[in-house]
Amino acid sequence: MRAKKIAAVAGGAVLAAMSGAHAQDKEITLCWAAWDPANALVELSKDFTSSTGIGMNFEFVPWTNFADRFLNELNSGGKLCDLMIGDSQWIGGGATYGHYVKLNDFFDQEGISMDDFLPATVYAYSTWPKGTPNYYALPAMGDALGWVYRKDWFSRPELQDAFKAEYGRDLGVPSNWNELKDVASFFQGREIDGETRYGAAIYTERGSEGITMGVTAALYPWGFKYENEQGSYDMEGAVNSAASVEGLEFYKSLYDCCSPPGHSDAYMVANLDAYKSGQVAMQMNWFAFFPGIAKDEVVGGDISGFFVNPGQNIEASTLGGQGISVVAYSDKQDLALEYIKWFAQPDVQAKWWALGGYSCHQAVLGDPGFAATAPFAADFLKAMSGVQDFWQEPIYAELLLAMQQRVHDYVVAGKGTAQEALDKLIEDWTISFEDDGKL
Amino acid sequence: MAGSTRSATNRAAAAATRFSAKLRGVSDASIAWIFIAPTILLLLAINIFPLLWTIYLSFTNFRANQPGRPVRWIGTRNYERLLGSEDIWGYLQATAHFVIWTMILQIALGFGLALLINRNFRGASFWTTIILIPMMLSPAVVGTFWTYIYQPQTGIFSYIIDFFAGTGALDMIGSVTLAPWSIIIVDTWMWTPYIMLLCLAGLRSIPDYLYEAAEIDRANALQKFWYITLPRVLPFLMLAVLFRGIENFKMFDLVVELTSGGPGSTTELASINLKREAFEKWRTGYSSAFAIILFVTIFGLGNIYVKVLNKVKS
């Protein structure tokens, strides 16, 4: 009898251990940046676990270390991440160096069509070489750079009168960069409710990608191009065209005239802080943060309004956002693919948007009622129709750091001219492409 | 039990005797080699091999993030690019400015504080502890909280300067002129206690009879300082300069937290640029060449300095 009891206990223990090991086998890790949409994804993924029994772990890293941390992980062939929501610029390296699994066969097999997603996001987040039907990611989080403004201040009669007296037009959402600068100048140093306010919080961060994302928000509308002909790496006259120089000079003038004191190394969080604390009338930031702002206790509701990146010579916005990829070094690729299959479903995508994520699925974005679902939804659609992205080359990090240095030197440190900054940038990029065998 | 312990002791003694008998035939030099071989092997593995490997890589186009890419020998091209780059000279200039000014300020303040503390006034131990606190903190933490102190609108630094000098909001980190001084001030705040500690050790090692003899010779305070204190403390001071000089030449964390090398490249020290080239741009060959140039510079300057130090000591 005693022997039977011991055997039963031992058997139970073995079974428990086996089921524990099995449970661990049925878990995958998703790596992304630590920000508001990541929390929404955690919430959303609970449905995946309940419907498939596959557990989800999450590895979120703050944006300032995001690229450093996860590119090192990919470069070293690490197995930490089974799924990676990597930045759009990583797609070239992910595909070329074999970090990401090519998804074409899987999409065909599961009936996932890229036509179901917004073409701009498929182009930007999924394909390498650019525009070819070689898919290494599913568009996961659409994003673009937009603007938030203090709607309550804009609607105050005394401020409206003062603005009209000074600029001869109504104080409202700017339709181009010149108007944006006028509005920013108007608010710069102005006393509102007993506090000194400033014009606009713009991106100036030096360390990762901040100032490049900010500067390109001005350069693209001015007509900046990376190459004279796509794929030619012929940059002379494109990168440093007269329009590009003008755009860069404008961004510097905006920084000089209208940013709050000490705003010389600011990216997403610094802009959010400047805005939420009531320092500035406007901030540039990613659409990804807009749901949080709309719900914010201090600046949410009717206090804030949103607008798409203003045009100048053309309408254009800087692309953000990411695709979701299966990491080639993962031992659980089948489970990771299972997640992508689940995530691509229209109803999951609809919930993703409802929770605060930015779906790229046509079923969500093409819904006639979509524009009314959030105060920034219509602007998001408009922005995504004119997005442009930075180089997505495998050596994008090298190209990005060169631009960070050259534009920060000019815009913030005031070294040299805009023409010199862009000329030097071409020199840097030429060396990089020569080293990479592209030139 | 006692018997078994005794037999174990006997066995150990017998083994030791057999070992010493075996060693008897081995020369002293061989025994010395046996003892130092593990250390030498370790040094070769973690110091010499990486150095030689880095030298090799500096002549190639190797990129650590592209292991499958063929490694090509490109001769001295990396060195030519480095030495012909205006930017690199800018980074080295920024580094030299940082090292020289931090050394000057830290020596002056550290030595001054050591002279004060050496007076053994009431509460000297308490104040010594208080003064030492900054150097016990992590540079990353120090860098982060000084960014708040320097904040032009809410930071206390700007407030104090404005209060006394009426400068208005002072953007220490965002200004090209002030940013280099912002990192010098923080490093000086953090590491002056270290210089003070070494100087204090030097001051405490001076025997009292030297001052008593000087009193008899009617030497004044300045003469006592110049002929007794300074020469006796100088070796300690020079050692402190050597340590801090090397540390500051490779300064990284504090500056990254404070300014990220900005505004522009104003405070981009050589070490920060080296990290960016090596681990963000992944230009391994190029950054290896830069590392070798920095190594040769520090090694050369260090050697010259040590020779001077030895002369001072003798």
C-alpha cells in the first residue's frame, strides 16, 4: 500500500514537471519598445493565449536603448526574442543578414494577403528589397509624425484677437510650416495664466534618431530626396538640393525662435513632458502617443487637438511604426508564426486599434466610420498617405548616426551652414556606401 | 577518528615529500615559470591576444555585425581616413580640453581640501566623509541628476547663477560654449575628493620633525609649504594625476548621460565616438584603428609621465 502511495506521488511529480516543461515550451517572447502601444499589445495578446494556449512573454526596452539592445541581440544570433517588432529601418538588415524569417510561403499557405494592408505600410515595414514582393514582416503598428496643440489656448478670444492683430489671420491649425512658425513665435515667451509659455517642442535628440526624425519632418515637405533616382545611391543634388537646404534652415530657425529653454536634446518623452506640463503650445510627436494624450487627465479631452504634419512644397510626413517579424534564431518559430497568423485577422486588428494600437489593416482603416473613432484618426489616415522613411539599408544605423551628427551640429550647435551640413552628409553617406560595396 | 586524521596527515606529508623530491631535479627558473605560467597565459588571452587582433582588424574592412562578409585587407586606409578627418581632431581636442581642465581644477581643489582637512580641526572626520560621497556614486547616476540640476528653467544651478550674476536662464547643456564646462564641473565635483584623499595620504606621511626643524630655522609658512609640503606630496599628486588622466581620457558614461556628446559634436569625446563607430555603426576595422591610435597616445604619454614621476621621486 505504502509502495503504491509513493509510486502515485512520484508519478504525480513527474507529470507535474512534464506539464511545467510543456507549458514553458508553449511560451514565446515578443520584443518591442517600452511605450504606450506595447501595453495595449500585452492586453490584446491575452486573447491569443486564451485561444491557443500559447503563453506570451514580453521584453520591452525604452526607445533610447531599443535599437542598441535589440540590434545587438539580432547581430549576436540571440534567442531571447521569438517575435520582433523592429523599427522600419531594420528591415534591410533583418533580411540581408538573415535575422528575420522570410514570410512569403507562410503567407501563401495561411491565405494572408498583403493587399489587406495599407500599401504604404507594406512597402515600409515588410518588403526588402524595397517594393519587391519579398516579405519579412507583417505590418504591425502604423505610425507617422504628427502634431498636438493646445486647443483651449487656441480658442481663447483674447489670444485669437492678439494673433489676428499681429499676423492678419485667425489663430488656428497651421496649414504649412510658415504658418506653424508664426503660431510658435506668437506663443513663445507669452504669459498665459500667469506662466511663461513657449512655441513648440520639436525633436532635437542627439544620441539615437531624434533630431533626424524631426528634421526630416520639415525636409520631406520641402521636397528632400535621398537619391536622384531610387536605388542609384546618387545623392548629389538630391540630399543637398536648394529645397533641402531651405528646409533645414527653416528647422533651425524654428529651433532658435520657438523651442523652450534647454530643449537641445529632446525626443518623444521630453516633448510629451514639455507639452503635458503646459510649457508649450504645440509639440511634434508620433501618432502612437496620441491616444494617451487624448485620455490624459491634464491635457486630454477638449484641451488638446491634433493635426497632420504641415505641408510646404508638398504634403509629406516622417514615417514611424514597425512590422512584426519572426526571428530566425528562435527555436519556436512555429509558435511565433501562429501569433502572426492570429494577429493578421481583421477582428484582432479592430481590437488592436480599439486598445490604442495603430492597425494597418484595410478592414480597419477602410471602415467608413474609422475617421470618427478618435480625434486623431482622420489625421492618421491622411499622414499615412504621404509618409516617407529614412534609408532602410542594412547599414542604416551608420547612415542615421552620420545624419544625427551633421544636423545636430548645424541646428543645435550652430556650426556652419545648412549647405555645408548636407554636403558633409553626402560625403559621410558616400563613404558608407563605398564601404558597403554599393558605390 | 584520531587515528584516521593522523593517517591522512601522514599521507599528505608523504605526498609533499614526493613532490619536493620530484622538484629537486627542476631548476629554479623552471619552478618560477611553473608558477607564473598561468598568469602569463591569462594575460596573453585577455590582453595581448585582443591587442594583436585589434591591430590586425585595424587594417581590414571587418564589420562585427556582418560575420559572413569577406574580410578584406585594406592596408592603412583606416588610419589615413582617421588622421585626415577633421572630426577626429575635433573629438581629440574636446578630450584634451576636458582632461586638462579637470586635472587643473581637481588638483587645485583637491590639494586645497587636503590641506584644510589635514589641520585636524573638530569634525574633520565628519567633513572628510561628506566630501568623499560624490566619488562613491555611480557616474551614470551623477550624470542623470546633474541634467536636472542644469535644467535651465527648473534647475538649481541656473537659479543660483542667475541670482548672483543676473544671467537669466542658463542653458549649460545646450550651449556650445557652456556644455564643455558643464561636464568639467561635474567631473570636478565628483573626483576632487579622490585627489584630496591621495594628497591627504601624502600630507600625513610627512614627519613632524621636518616642520619642527623648519621652525627652528625660522622658515615662514610659505617656505614650509614650498620646501617641505609640496616636494613631499608631489609624488602622490603626480600619481593621482596619472590615474585621473587615464580615467578621463577614456571618460564615457558621465558625458553620455549629461550631454550625449552634444550639442552637435561639442562634447563628443574620443571614447564616445569610438563607441559609436564600433557598436552603433559597426565599422569594426575603422574603430579598431581609432582604438590603436588612442592606445598609442595614452601609452606614450603615460610612459613619459611615469619617467618624470620616477625622476621626481628620486
